[in-house]
Amino acid sequence: MNERIAVLPGDGIGHEVVPATLRVLDAVVDFEYDHVEAGDAVAERTGAPLPEETLEAVSTADATLFGATGETSADVILPLREAVDSFVNIRPARTHPGVDAVQPDTDIVILRENTEGVYAGIEDRLSEDVSTLTRLVTQSASRRLGEFACEYVEANDHDGFTIAHKNNVMRVTDGLFVDTIEEVATEHGVDVDDAYMDAMATHLAMDPSQYDVIVCPNLAGDVLSDLAAGLVGGLGLLPSANVGSDRGIFEPVHGCAPDIAGEGVANPAATMFSAAMLLEFLDYDSEADAVRSAVESTLEDGPRTPDLGGSATTDDVADAVIDRLP
Amino acid sequence: MNERIAVLPGDGIGHEVVPATLRVLDAVVDFEYDHVEAGDAVAERTGAPLPEETLEAVSTADATLFGATGETSADVILPLREAVDSFVNIRPARTHPGVDAVQPDTDIVILRENTEGVYAGIEDRLSEDVSTLTRLVTQSASRRLGEFACEYVEANDHDGFTIAHKNNVMRVTDGLFVDTIEEVATEHGVDVDDAYMDAMATHLAMDPSQYDVIVCPNLAGDVLSDLAAGLVGGLGLLPSANVGSDRGIFEPVHGCAPDIAGEGVANPAATMFSAAMLLEFLDYDSEADAVRSAVESTLEDGPRTPDLGGSATTDDVADAVIDRLP
Ligand SMILES: CC(C)[C@H](C(=O)O)[C@@H](O)C(=O)O
Ligand SMILES: CC(C)[C@H](C(=O)O)[C@@H](O)C(=O)O
């Protein structure tokens, strides 16, 4: 039986990059698609950004291809990550031949804790003056992330990983995070070191080649991956995978880009790379490689969307990618 | 009567950049210095990194010139910031003619909330598995920062400021932060906009010229200012001012650099720029300008320390700066 993939374009350019990516997927694999909706437009129409059917579809699909949403993003993506029990967000950031980058030597993967930290979202307005948020760090989530990081490093032939954190200030919580993951790495015989997240921001900006795999708490991963996106030439190129034990949500790191939505010129590369991660997650390894190579080759000398200095449309890029598939 | 300045070199290169900076200060102004100690070396000797006399000296001095400390930094600088009731940390990041930078068009000032956020440091290990940190955001601290930002923008002829935050996730706490500061800006008739801190990291990396003054919570300021440091050519150039209503602590953004400590080749520019901020804080405006211009002119065509590709010593740079004073 074919895998069932929930397809959630969302808002804005989501409706351009997701269909373009489905054309590429259709050229290499035979999935059953479940088209669902969420985001600003749905919220405007129905009052709520995340319909029950969508939550249900994503919760039961083998994987989800997600586009981008607008103002309502947090109301959409955070419950969906939770619904698929996604404990890690994989965010590779690498430069591509032919694409201008602030730091051309960037080739890192961020493994972001995806369930807790400040995203646990326990907040209170205690008085007129005082508000609090409870940041949650558990040993179990840290251990699970650490195990994943070790397996990831081993499976993908990396030398080890670096933990980014702020355990000099968040001594108990990031202390637990770092200690637990270091312990797991030692058990696995995986090389591990660590860096303060602020110092890492300096080092990433100046010389990202010193990092390979970075493991970090939720908000640190949010910021460091967007920083990495800036270094490699913009959000238009970065895929991500929200991975749970049985399911996953695959989405470009970029947003729904209302400024260019409707023009048909959005860069579909990030979504196509996300689809390659989806294929890999479902063990279609050769298809994943084929899609990734075709997108890379198109970035190198194929038609380019305006964000990369060209004048091609989203569909021109999809045509070129499909042409370059084996 | 002369102002009393607490002088706290700290560890490592702090003992090189602070004396070099005092030579420059001595050339323009007559302060009474109170030499005090804190940091790793003190902790090793006495068991505690921050002696009572040091806390007392900093708490009562008109201003403090701080170098850098090592592993014990958080135990030193956080209590000192609190001791002088420093509610804002001013972190300018600009490129200098003649100094290589990843992003040569960087000229921003980060106004970092300096008392609360995750730095409020209320943490608990609730069980073997669970740890929590209470992030604190108050209306009063946000208002005070907002007032300062408005005055800063007006006094220094900036067009307005941008609030960096994550109020889509930290809805109550960063919600309060953003709403309060926007309200203050409106009262003052100061232009204000806002950006998610993750998106800002992308934009800073790709095109920092779109930002001018950035106002943000404590940890966001920590990370964004270190990112900005990376963009302008490294931590060796960035000063900072921990400002309270009556006192201040002025310190380079860099650390104590154990790898080069003792060689006498540390770049003193960040500490000298910090001293210029100290002079300004104490209303020695023309002296502040003189020091700043002399350091800038030295960076442009004077002797350079190895971090900037030269082979000058810290003292060579101090000599050159003193030579260039009016
Ligand atoms: C939309 C927002 C809640 C989300 C996050 O902070 O995780 C986004 O920035 C991301 O990185 O996927
Ligand atoms: C040493 C550390 C506690 C400190 C901070 O996080 O504020 C440092 O990184 C800084 O930015 O001054």
C-alpha cells in the first residue's frame, strides 16, 4: 500500500512551492495525498487556524509536506509538531555551488530540541506588573535528543557534534540538557563538545566551517538555524524535518512571503529539499538522492527565481528539476 | 573632586587591555582609581570569584572599567550588573574603516534588557526528570527600558528603534515586553517597529544595514550582539555599557582569551571604546569623542594586533592611540 502523505500548503507562497514540489515527487514515487488546510486564510474564514480534520490528517499520515503559514504560524505548527510527537527538528544549512552566500563555507546541520524549552509555553500574568514563563527541560527529552544525535552522526558519517547552550546562566535547566547529552554521547562513544550559544553566534558569523552538527535547545535552534540561513544565502534554500518516532512534518524554514505571494516566482528549492528529507524518512533513499541532486544541479546552472537574481517562475524551476531527474 | 572609577581587569587578557586603556584615560582625564579583583584567579586563590570588597567598590564607584573574566564570568558580572542596578546594556556594533568585516555595512546599537528574562535565574530541579526555569518579564522593567530607548534615540539622532522578540511563542511575557515598549514609544512619538528574533538573525546576517537601534530582552540581546560582533570583524572591537541610573559598568564584549593571555598582543580597542562610553556616561563628552576618534584612526592605519592581521602589541596600540589624541 502506498504511504499516505498529508499535504498542507498553508498560506501565501505555500500554494506555489508545495504544488511545484508535488510535481517533482510525482516524478519519482507514488504516494497517496491527503490535501488539507491551515493558516491565516482558514482562520479568517472559520475563526480558527487549525481545523480538526487537518490535525487528524497530520496525526495519522505517514508524513506531512508543509508549506508555510502567516501570522497564525505558531498556532498551526506548534500543535502539529506535538501531534506527531516530533522530538527533533533537523535543519541542514549548506551553501550550493552557484548560489551567492555570505559565508560560502557553511555546511552544518542543526538538531533542535522540538518539544520543550520556552516552547513548553507555560505562562502567567501574575499581576499588573509581573509575567512569567516556565522553561521546561527534562532529562528524558534531552536523552532522546542525544540518542538521536548519536545515531544521526553515526549514520551520516559526521565526526561528532557540538552542544549549543547557555548553562552559565540557565545552570539547572541547560545544565541538565548538556550533562544528559554528554552522557549519552559518552555511552555511544561519539565525540562531543559544547559552546555557549552567544559565542557560537559570533563564530558562525565569522567562520561557520568550524561547526558540523549542532545540538541545541528549542529556541537556540530557532535562532541559530535562521542565522545559518542568512549565511548560506537566505531562507529560500533551507529545508527542515520535524521528526517523531513514527511520523514527520517536512517544511521549508521560510515563511509565507506575502510580499511575493501570487506572483508565481517563489523559490521552491527549500520545499523540494524538504521533500527529499521526507523521502529519506520513509526509506526512499535513492529517490531522495535523485531529488536532492536535481535541485542542486538546477540551483547551479538552471533557471533561477528572483530571490537568486533570476527571472524564472516557480514552475520553470520545477520543470528544470524534473528534467534533471535520472 | 575627581570621580572614583573601580578598575577590575579580571582574568587573562583583562590584565593587558585594561592597563593599556588606563594609559589612554590618563591622557585625557583625571580619575581616582580603585583597583579591585574578581574572576577565576581569585576563585582559585580564595574559593570565591567575587570578593566582598570588589562588590562594595563597584557598588559605590561612579563607574567601573571591567576587563574580562573566565569560567566564573556569570558569577562575577551578573551580581555586579545587579549591584549597580543596571537596567540596560548598550552594545554598539559598527564596522571601522580598514578593518575586514563579514558585513561592512553594519552600524547598529543593541539596547539589551539587563535585569530579567531568563537571567532572573529562578530555577528548580523538580524531579529526577524535570527541571524548570522561570523567565521573568515585568511591565516596570520593560517601561524603564522603553523610556531609555526613546531618550537614547532622541539624544543620538536615530530614526527610531526595532524591538526584537519572540511574542508568537512567549505570548504573555514577550507580549508584555513588546506592548509596553510600543506604548512608551507612542507616548514619546518615537518610531518603533518589531521583528521576531529568529527572522532578525537571518536579516542581520544578510543585510545588517536595515537595522539601526534594536531593543530586546536579555538573552536575545546576548545572542544578537554576539552575532553583530561576528559581522563587524570579531569580538575584539565591541564595547558595552551596563547602565544604571547612577552608576555603570563598562566592559568589552569579548572574554578573557586564555589562548593568547600573557603574550601582550590582545586588541585593546573594545576596552578603549568601552572607556569612551564611560567618559560619555560621566559627561566628559569631548574626551569621549577624542578617545573614540583616536582608536578609530589607529584601527584605520595604525599598528594592528594579530587578530586584525598585524603584529603589534597591546602597548604599541596604546602608544598609537595616545599619539593621536588631540
Ligand atoms: C512560527 C514559529 C512558531 C516557528 C518556531 O519558532 O519554531 C518558526 O520560527 C520555525 O522556526 O519553525
Ligand atoms: C558571561 C555571561 C553571563 C554574559 C551574559 O550572558 O550576559 C556574557 O555573555 C555577556 O554577554 O556579557
